[in-house]
Amino acid sequence: MAAATGLIVANLYYCQPLIILIADEFKIPHADAGTITYLTQAGYAIGLFFMVPLGDKIERKSQILYTTFASVIALIIAATAQSYLILEIASLLIGITSIVPQLILPLAASLSAPEERGKVVGTIMSGLLVGILLSRTLSGFIGDVLGWRAMFWIASGLCLVLFFIIKKQFPYNKPVFEGSYKQLIGSLFTLIKEQPLLREATLINVFSFAQFGAFWTTMVLLLSAEPFNFTSTTIGLFGIVGASGALAAPLVGKLSDKGNSRIAVGYGCMLIAFSFMIFYFSGSSVVGIIFGIIFIDIGLQGVHISNQTRVYSIMPEATNRMNTVFMSFSFLGTAAGSAFGLFLWRLGGWHAVTLGCLLLSVLAFSVYAYTYKSKRKALESING
């Protein structure tokens, strides 16, 4: 399951190191080519909101198989796109059909014992993060050697192989929701209204993912320009540095199992903020950027896995719907962060991006501090 999540989620990130190559082929400004990054993330958020809830209503393995095959088709459309508009549409479709990891995670959580759920989620999330980060390394290298279209052809082949592996290896899992699709989607808003922990975890994730999206989108523009002038292969290698964050995933999962989830969220927020302080002073320093990447990825792991474990513990019978709210808004945050990063880049370059992301860190901390204060007051009132 960890391998499948990593290979499929990678579809969302192959485009990032290829922005310059794609812009040059279609003869558009490099910053404009960055639109495919947030269209892919927006598509992912759409797929999460409208398709992932079905995992509580229909058999999960079948849904995973159909969606994986749809990914193959979307990737082929991208590989054969003859205009940038078609590539933008294909990017949206790639995002929508790459939701499989968010179908696998609830499936794994429902199959695991409660005392091991955090560890299981952390293990699968480590596979997912490796896929996210190494996808950039792979696509950068393939783009330089074979061209950007080759990467989408290779990705479609990988998804087709995964389709047959999933068909043979994954267990069947019966749904528990018996209402209509309209009731299913309506219940998402009920969960948002009635579950304060879900609102808190989701909002913190939105601001954290926005910083992540802003950084990885604009980093390509930074490293391809003076004083670096790096090729897509070299830019992609920075994904290997980010993969170090995956090593923290099982550890964070174990901390969550011990009841320390909220503490891990706080430390994760601090690490992300610290990474942007480093980035601010590293506009011309490779070493500084490397250290910043390590901190931002470990920090995001701390925030995301801990929040996800907390969300899964609320209502086990509504795992898919909980995950839908949590992840769809998280990736809307990524999409908005990518667009925000590109806006700041045009406005004031790298320093504007880092300052804008520090502002997002302040917002994440504000939510964390406010909910902590609210919970403490509630406990004091209960204890008299």
C-alpha cells in the first residue's frame, strides 16, 4: 500500500521540474507555465471532495481500480497534448484521478488495530512522501534526457502496472454507509459543523500545505535563474534531500499512538516557520536551501501525520468522509499556496515568497494557539 500511494501521488508532482521545458516548447513565460502545478493540485482537491467519500458507500478496492485506470488515460492525454490549453485540462484530470492514496489510507486505517493506527498511517505516509519528493528527481532527469512528454508516458505505464498489482493483492472492504450520494456529500458539511477537532486539524493543514506548495513551485524558478542556472535534472535532485522527511513519518506515527499528536503538530509548525527563515537568507546559497528543505519536509510530516491520526480517531465509521474534508481542503491549500507563491514571485521575487510564507506560518500558529486556549478553558470549566 505504501508503494502504491507513493507511485500514484507522484503523478501530481512530475510537472514541477518540467515547467521550464514545457514553457519553452509552448513559447510561454516560465512563470505562466507554473499554472499547471496549481491546476493539478486543484484537480486533486476536487477529486478528494467528490470521489473519496464514495469509499464509505461502495466497495473500496473496486473504486481504487477504476480510479487508477482513469489516471492512465489522463496521463496519456498530457503526454500527447498539442497545446498548452490541452495540457492544462490534462493536468486538472491528472489531479482528479490521482486520489488513490486517499482511498488507500482510510482502507489501511480501517484494517489496523486502534493502538497501531498511527504507526500504520505513518508507514504509508512515508511511502507517499517519498513518491512526492523523488517524483521531482525522476521527472527532472527524464525531462533532460528524453523530454517532458516521456515522463508522462512512463507515469502512465507505471499506473497500468499498478492496476494489475492492486487487482491481485488488495483486500476487499465492505462499505458502511447506506444512504444516497446526495446524503453522503451532505454529511461532509455536517461533519465540518459538528467536529471542532476536524476543523482545527484541517485549517492548520491548509496553511501548512500552502507553504509547501508555494515553496516547491517557486523554487524551480529560483534555481533555473541567476546565480544558479540549474537544469531540470539538477533541480529534480533537490527532491532527494526532501525525501529525508519521509524518515520521520514512522516516528511521528508512533508519537501519535502514544497520545502526543497535538504536541507533534506544534513542533511541526515551528519547523516549517524556521525553514522559511533559512530560505529568506538563502536566495543564493545551495547549502541554505538544502537545510531549509530538510526542515520544511520534516515539519510538514509532523503536522500532517499527527493531524491525520487525530482525524481518523474521531469516527471510525466515517473514515473516508473525514479524510475527504481533511485532505480536500489541505490540497486546496497547496493549490492556493502555489498560486500565491507565483503571485509573490512576480511581485518581489524570492524574498517576497519567503515573507509571504512566514505570514502563513503565523496564521497556522494562531489557529493552533486559539484552539489550545479554547480546550484549556473547556477543561477548566469541567473541573470547576
